[in-house]
Amino acid sequence: TTNYFWAGISLIVIAGYLATVATTSLFAYAARRRDPARR
């Protein structure tokens, strides 16, 4: 039963990490695309 427990925890952690990376990259890409001459 511990296998399913750790599998679920790792799945949640990986999903959260991927979601954070995806949202961060998308936000940075949108900000860069919207205002490229700010930097």
C-alpha cells in the first residue's frame, strides 16, 4: 500500500512542478511578446 501512497505523492509533486514551469514560461513568453522593447 505504501507503493500507491508514494506513487500518488510523486505524481502530485511532478504535476505541480510541471504546472508551475508551464505557467511561468507562458507568462514570461506573453510578457516578452507583449512588450519586447522594455528591456
